[in-house]
Amino acid sequence: MSEPTSRAVPEVESPSAGGRNALSHREIMTVLAGLMLGMLLAALDMTIMASATKTIADELHGQTIQAWVTTAYLITSTISTPLYGKLSDILGRKPMYLAAITLFLVGSVLSGFANSMYELAAFRAVQGLGAGGLMSLALAIIADLVSPRERSRYQGYFMGIWGVSSVAGPVVGGFFAGAGTFLGIDGWRWVFLVNVPIGVIALFVVARFLNVPHRRVNHRVDYWGAAALTVALVPLLIVAEQGREWGWNSTAAITMYVVGVLGIIAFVLVERVMRDEALLPLRLFRRPVFSLTNIVNFIMGIGMFGMMMSLPLYLQIVKGASPTESGLLTLPMTAGILVASMGSGILISKTGRYKRFPIMGLGFVSVSMFLFAQIGVDTPMWQTMLVMGLAGLGLGLCMQTLILAIQNDVPARDMGVATSSATFFRSIGGTVGTAVFLSILFSVVGSRIADAFASVRQDPAFLAALQQNPDFAARLQSGELDLNNTEFLNAIDPTLARPVLTGFAESIDTVFLVGGFVTLVAFALAWFLREVPLSDKSGIQRVADDDDAATATPAVVH
């Protein structure tokens, strides 16, 4: 490979000033704009769907199978994440990132013209194939361009994308889902078609400006490892989504457990055989920082997604907020994430120290979970929003810092697979957390609501309201209170609705309490993280140095 020409960059504009292959701040920001647009596709799609799924399911007459739309997307995005990481190390980041955006756009267009829930699930699977690379490759590309010491200040922009999407997604999703038609097309279809202009711009910026040196590595692609990983994850992800309806100890669920475990065993055996060419090289797990950080990532994903799942339920069911209002009410969390990620990035850049931030962040998240476990029907919204702000500060301090620790620890040649592993383990943790916490919620909510009704059985106001609503009294007497659709709470007397709201609030409190203990485990483990001094060279520069060292090393004659 010919040596790339050095460029003279003013020290004030260069994040890795003075180094060979260093890019100026302007060049990095141009590339970053394209990466942020790509990441916006994935982030916005998740939050838009959260507020539009019910409407879409009604339009396509598939309310009972809507979970498969989420499951299909989740399966393909999770499985493709490590594959993107490995292929980008072999083929280069740019072609793989362009492929990810293209697949996501194709899936979006197809989803926008789906005519049944089964079609939509299949097209969402295509979207997921693209989404698996949008997050992990963006972080890997920044690792190529910027040294670890300076990287966190740029990664803070990515956190901003997630913050913006968490607010804009429910608003945009609610608007399109509620619109009859827009430009002659059903409103709900724009939930997917809105991705097209964003994706086209991202494609142009990445294709035009992401021009960084890459040396092609002639490795075999670990197709057997990918197949084994598919066998391992597909059954486990399916049971995570469907287990509550099937029953966690049903025949179908047990079959999924067995197949998943066999897939995990097969994956480990294949990776041992493939060695350095493995999809996820096992030698990386011999690195204490890599192993421990991914364990923390997994556990944090469980708690974090449990919190993200529980808060909208509290706001929408207990407080009666619409999906759009729910998104706006989480602004304090978004602000906390932005402030903490940007602030910690600046401090890491100045001091070179990073271990304190995930410890503080996980501590804040744990405290916020325990505080959330105290909220009820009558808790003022300002108190809940303050706790949201604290939770946001915690997430902003640790999410990007943990990825930075992994990137700084691994060899430059493994940057793609290492970065994707962080996203992969957090995603798996999120899937487990969502499944576990939903199971806890719906396991206890029935008894909590029954206890709440028992406590007001002799209350004159409740009895009077019950007499005025004979239909509700009959449903209550027969035990036919359907919790799959809580819209009835908006139509009945508030006195009758209150025991249901109390039961939900207490059940959600239980979820937060369990989540608090889960994040406490991650907090305790973070103390054992070894702080490796941050390199002042970008991934490209480290690869160039490795090439120079290999060229300078004389051949050993036997």
C-alpha cells in the first residue's frame, strides 16, 4: 500500500495534530454529518414505530401479530451487527456503511408499501439488515479518524442524535399515524417513507467525503460463525418477544431455549476453529478490559432498556399522556444525556482519564431507578422529570465512555469487530431486559389491581361510581378486565379508573426496583475496570504505525 501523503493541518483544527494521516476538524465534521444522518435513520425509526405501531396494526388488520414486526427487525439487526464489524475490518468501512444505508432504505420503501402485517414483518427484517451497521460502523469510522483522547467529544454528537430522535420520533410518528392521507399516500406509510430523503443525503455525503486509507485484508468470511450465531440468537430473540404469550415454560419456549443453547455451543466451537478469522475472535475475550466492559454493557443494556420501556407505560397509562406528549415529557432525560456526554467528552479530552465517568454514570442510573420505584399516581410530574434528568446524566456519562474503553484497548485491526461487539452486547441486554421486565410487569399487575380494588371496596364514592357504570361493574365482577387495551381508562369515571392506575403504578415500581438492583451489579463491576492510558493516535495512524513496524522488522532466518 502506498503511503498516504501527509497533510499540514493547523494545530487548532486537528484532533490528532502533527500526526500522519490526521484529518482537520472541518474534514471530520463533514464526515460526521453523514454518519449522524445514517444513525438518525436507525434512531428515528425506533421511536417513530413506538408511537405508530398500534395505528399501523389497525390499518393492516393485524393487531394480534404486531409483535412479529418488532421481532423481525430485532433479529436481523442484532445478528448483522457483528457481521458488519468483521466485514468492515476486511473490506473497509465505507462500502459496508453505504451497504447498510442502502439496505435500510430498500427496507423502508418496501415497508411503506406493505399490504399486510406479514409483508411488513418481512420488509422490516430487510430494514434490520441495514440498521445493524448504522450504529456500530459510525462509531468504528470515528475511531478510525480520531484518537481515543479526542474521540469522546465527537461521539457526544451521536448521543445528541439519540436525544433528538427520542423527542422527534413520537411527534413525527403521532403526526403521520393520525393523518388520513399525506401527498396522496396513507399517512402511516410516511412513517417509513420519511427515511428516504434522509438516507439519500446520507448516502451522498458518505460516498463523497468518507475517503480514508484502507488496506484490504484477505481473510475468509466466517459464514459458519454467522450461521451458528443465527441459530443461537433467533430462537432466543423470538422467545424473548413471544414468551409472555406462549408461557415461559411452554413447550415452544423450552424448544427455543434448547435450540439457542445448542447454537451458542456451536458458535463458540466454530470461533475456536476460525481463530483470527472468526466473526468475533475469542482472543479478544482474553483482554480483561474488553471482556469486563462488554459484561457491563450487557448488564447496563438490561437495566437501561427496562427503564426506557417502563417510563412510557407510566406516562401513558398512569398519567394519561399521549405518545407525543410522552416523548416531550422525557426532554429532561434527553437534556441530561446531551449535557453529560458532551461534558464528559471535553473532560476526557483534557485529562485523558475516563474510568470515573462510567462509575459515576452507573451510580446515577441506579439511584434514579430506585427513585423511579417510588413514583405513584399522585406523584407530581416535576419530581418525575427531575429523576429523568438524573437518569439522563447517568446514561450520558457511561454509554459512549464504555465504547471508548473497548476501542482504546483492542488492536487497530480489530476496531470494527470490537466496536460492533459493544453495540451487540448492549442490544442483547436490551432484548433480555425488555422481555424480563415486561414479564415481571404483567405477572404482578393483575394482583396489584385486585388489591387496589379490594382497598376501596367499602369507599362510598367508589360504590356510587360503580352503580353509575353497570357495564364496568359486570366486567369487574366477572374478572374480564382486558389489560391488553387500556383505552377504556379514558372513558370511565376517574374514581373507577384509579384502582387500575394504582395497580399499574405499583407494578411499574416493582420493575424499576428490580432494574435498580440490576444496574447496581453493573456499577459494582465498573470499579474493577482497568484504565488503559488513552492513545493520542487515530485508528488510521495506529494501522500505519503497525505497517511500518512490520516492514522494519527483519525476517528471521531459521
